[in-house]
Amino acid sequence: MGSAFSICRLVEKALHTGALTPEIEQGINAELSRLGHLPLGASEALELLMYEMDAGRIRLVPTSSFCGDLCQVPI
């Protein structure tokens, strides 16, 4: 699985749950750190995530306890 795909799946999870959890954020950061650059597909996904957060449709949460089983969805 490519890093761009992994990042897109993490963004998709945030969009689906309506929240950017620490686990999702850490997963995105880990992929970006491992890769050392921002792939094109990932940049578009991250732009969408930021747009949705700015619009108030995605919230940043300090813990993922609010979403229960949704946070256990495999990426």
C-alpha cells in the first residue's frame, strides 16, 4: 500500500467520523515523516480535510474515546 493511499484512507476515516482524532493525526504524521515528502494524492486529501475543518464539519478532538467502535475501523 502506498503512502498516498494510506494518508487518503486516514483522511477518509476522519471525514467518516467527523473528527480528527489523535490516532488519525499521528498516522498521517507518521506516513509523512516516513516518506519525507507530500505525494500529490495525499496533498489533495489533506487540503480537503483542512477545508472541511475550516468549514466546521470536522472537529479536532483531544481523545478518540467519543467515537467508540468507529475508531476501531481498520484503515
